[in-house]
Amino acid sequence: MENLDQGQIHQRLSVGTVVIAENGERLGRIHAIHPHFILVSEGQAGHKDLEVPIHALSNYDGETLHLTVNREALTEVNHETDAE
């Protein structure tokens, strides 16, 4: 694994990268990359994305992104609009 700072990790990420929480739980794959956070999706319809702030990035080996936090520390984001 490369020894990168959070900004360098963020710049090298790509959509589809697997994301692993600090406790080893697989959270899903990167769905979108924004300047200050990434969105992680479990890939199942109806599930909310997880918003991961850049400061929570730990290590990236080119295939898997590891975080410094667990799922409980992340914010769930629902991007679906209500049909009502």
C-alpha cells in the first residue's frame, strides 16, 4: 500500500472502488467523488448512499479504499426524490 495523505488518496480514487470500514466491514463501492467527500453505495436499489468525508480516508492500494471510521460514524444520504 502506498503511503499517501488524504488529498493524494482522494485524487487517485475512481468510481467503483471497494470501500472497507475500519472494522473490516465492506461498505460498498464508490458511487461519486466530490471535492470534500465521496459517496459509497451498496449497489442495492432502495439503499441510501454513505457520505464519507475526505478526512476519513486511511489507505488505498489501487483497488481497495480503507477508512479510519466505521459505518456508524458516516451519514446516510438519500438521493431519491419522493414520488408523492
